[in-house]
Amino acid sequence: MDSYNSPTTKPIFRASQVIWYALSLLEATLVFRFALKLFGANSAAGFTDFIYNISSPFVAPFRAVFKTTNVQGSIFEWTTLLAMFVYWLFAMGITSLLVMSKTVSTSEAAVKLNKQEKI
């Protein structure tokens, strides 16, 4: 049985798609937040307020890591960049774990192990 016909391949692929889709939505929201802060957007505007409210819980764990840089009404929010990087790493780790759970044949495992030994 080759790994392409493994019963675990399709569910792993779908789970990976869901993870990357969710990350894309989160990253897009965080990019909007970063840009709005950087360009000094009016926080009373509906769209700006909406983006700040939905992104705030995702930035909150990182707030105390860096100081915010203010320059003439613009805010360079380092914590948003850190959050984006950490969530990307998290998604990479989860998808890597999913791929490791894929069923492989003995011959395929042997070939992959031999390649790892040469590294």
C-alpha cells in the first residue's frame, strides 16, 4: 500500500487545509490591525473599532513582551508582529504533527529513514 492511497491521507489533507485557512483569516486580521495602528487610523471609525475588537484577544498574550513605539500619531505595534509569527509557528507545528500521523508503508518508511541518516 503506497502512502497516496492511505486512509489517513484525505483527513490529514482536509485538517491541514482548515488550519491554514484559519491562520490566513487570523493573519489578515492582524495585518489590518498592524496597518491601522501604523497609519494612525481613527479608532472611533466602525471598521477600525471592529478590527481592534476582534484582534485584541489574539494580541493580548503578547502585550507585555515589547513596548509600543509611538511616532507622531502612528503606532508600530511589535506585539502584533510577534503574535503573527507565533501563530504561524503554531500552525506549522500542528500541520507537521498531522503529517507525521499519516500511514506509511514499511518500504516508504525505510527509504525516508535512510535519507534522514544521510543528513
